[in-house]
Amino acid sequence: MADNDPQGFYEALGVKSCATAEDIKSAYRKLAKETHPDTSQNASSEKFHRISAAYEILSDPLRRAEYDSSAYQASEQEAGTRVIDPICCSRCGQATAQPRYVVFYRVYSFIIMTTRRPVQGIFCAKCAKKEGLKSSIITLFTGWWGVPGGPIYSIGSILRNGFGGKHDRSADEGMIWYNALAFLSRGNLQLSYALAMRSRKASDKNIASDAAELVAQLERAGADPRQGKLRDPWRTSILYGASHMLMAFALPGTLALTIFAETQSSRPSANYIGTGLYSSPPSSTQYRPSTQIAASKPSVLTCASVPNSGQLLGPNQLSATNGHSLEIRNGSSGDAIIKVRAELSKTVIAAFFVRSNQTGQITGIPDGRYTVQYAYGDALDISCQRFLQVAGAGQFPGVETLQTEQTTTQIITHVLSYTLYAVPNGNVRPQNISAQDFER
């Protein structure tokens, strides 16, 4: 059918029915400036409203699909009195028995901006798969580079393209029924019969009813019911779907594998997560004495029961009712002792133990300015309050200021959270301290 503009919307905007979304938007902006009462001396209220109504329909992919497919309407009476042309693919121009109005998306990203552009039309299944693959390949190379929407829109668009694009069921059903009548008018009763069989399941009750009546008529005319089922050309093959899955997750998968490989190949060190990453002294396992040395000191007594994570070591100045909190997540391979030390007096307010790969927390820290220190060791001495030998010690940079805030309804305190864990090449070094400074 040559006329695919039943209400003249494309004509109002001065574009062809195969125009892209960008063509339609550009034409609308130009005509809106020429006809709007506030921007042009050649203003025309009637024409402005006309192009606005046209743009409202044609700018929405699914509403445009419904409008385009509404051009293909015919009745059984028309099929019996005149020859009706079947619907042709808007890409290859060939008649297609099972057309579909499909919208594919291409994503373009420019660092901080991401746009998603529809490519739509009436397709045969072969051309639709080509267009879906083309749009996904374009998205693969142009869609990822925007923050933050680029990766999200790219993955969604590629997956949707790979599984048939976006289409409207009612529009598809209307075109299938139209083709059933078109092939009937051209004397191809068997193909008309097969399409009518499909149309009997249409969601539109009128189409379903008319299709059932046509099926009965064609069976009486000699149509073979055994050939009443058409192969579905729109079924997505495993290879086609897999290629889109690969494109959708190729880049994020590659980045994840690269990061993982670097993590595995880099030498790990303990770190603090806060305002930056801090590489701490090596794990205590690197300082363990040899078996011969350990065997030469059998008289050294060690802690009989290792403290639990968060257990206080020795006297402290914590409040029993309220105060601030400190949480340490020890992801390293060795146990650690943590000390909270007053900035000016250097007095230890509290010391506590955190086992390897566990979390320890204390509460009740009074207002003040503090530094947080940590140390690793092989084993605790018999007092269970210090290491027999400190393998390494450090102090997190900066001074933490803790000040309680009070409102009319609540008391607000702070919660500090530090993490000791293994990552490659931390980008900031902590302040190393000696074992004597830690122990004093």
C-alpha cells in the first residue's frame, strides 16, 4: 500500500513515512518556530496545533506504530471486490506474510550525556534481525561512555534488540489480519487460511471473530487444515540471542576480569577505607619465626584463651552509658590490637582485640580528639593484653574529632569505621610507628 499516512501526520510535518525520529523532531522544531504565535510573524494557530498533534503521535515509538499499522485496514467485502496489496517490509521492499512493526534502540554517549534513539518501521523477520544486530553493534561502540546512564541503557537496549525489539501486539495482529485478506483477494487461499488461523487468537475480539468466520469459509472452499500453521520467523535463534548477550556483557565482563587478574597478581597489604586507601605494614605471617627458633624458646608462655573480637584489653576510660563508637573490620590474615589514643596527652583511652577476618567494635568513647593505632603480632603473651612480638604497627593519618550533639529530642554521637583488608597497591601509605611507640 502506497498510502501509509491515513490522517496526514507525516504530510503535516513535511516528512516521509520512513523518516527517522531525528528527522521528525527536526521538522517539528522548524515548523513550530514558523507557526507559533509568539515566535513568528507568519503565525498560524491552526497549523501550529496540527503539527503539534502530529508530533505528539509520531514522536512516541509505540503510538507511531499504531498509527502506521492503522493504514492497513480492509474488510472481507473489500477482499472480494478488489485486489489488495500485502504489506511490504520498509527495508527490503518485499511483501512479507508476517510483518511486525518493531522499534530498535541505539545508544550514544558523550561522557556526561547519554541519548537513546529509536529506529523503527515495518519489518520482515530477516530485515528486523539485521537491524537489531546493527543497532546493538553501534550501541556496543558508542553507548558505554556516558556517566551514569551509558552502561545501564546500553545493556538494556542490546538485550531488547537481541530478543526482537520493542513491538505492540495489537499492531502486529492488525497487520496479520490485513494480510490474510490481501492474500485472499489475490487468490492465495492456503496462505490466507494460515494467516486467518493465527488471527483467531487475536486480542481484538472483532478480528478474532472475523478470522474464525474466514477460516470456516476457506475450509469449505478446500483449504487444507494440515497446512494451516505457519513457521514463526520471529523466533530468536540461540546463536542470535547469544551474540547479543555477549555484546551486552562483553565490556563489563572484560573490566571485571581485568580487575580480578590485577588483584590476584598484585601483592596484597592491609588497608583502611575512609577518605582514601592506606597500605599498612605486611601481615604478621611474614614475620613468624622459623620452627627452629620457636623450638629454642619453649619456656615462653602465651595466652591460654585468645580474646574475642571487640574484647577490651586492660583498663579503659569508656563511658558505660553513652559515647561514640569505633568499628574495625579486620580482613587481613593476622590478628590485630587496636588502640584509641588521646591526641594531646597520648593516653590510651581504650585498647581492644580483633581476630583475623572478623569485626570488632567498642562504644562509650568520650568527646575529644583521638588517633587510632593498630599492630599485628604472632601470639599474645600470658597476660592476653599484648603481643609477644609486634610484627608491624601503624597509625591511621589524621586526627578524629568526636563531639556529641544534642537536640531537643535526641543525642547524636559519631560512629567511626576503619577497615584492615588486603588490596593491591593502596594509593596512600599510613604513618608507620615503632613497636615501642605502640606499646608505651
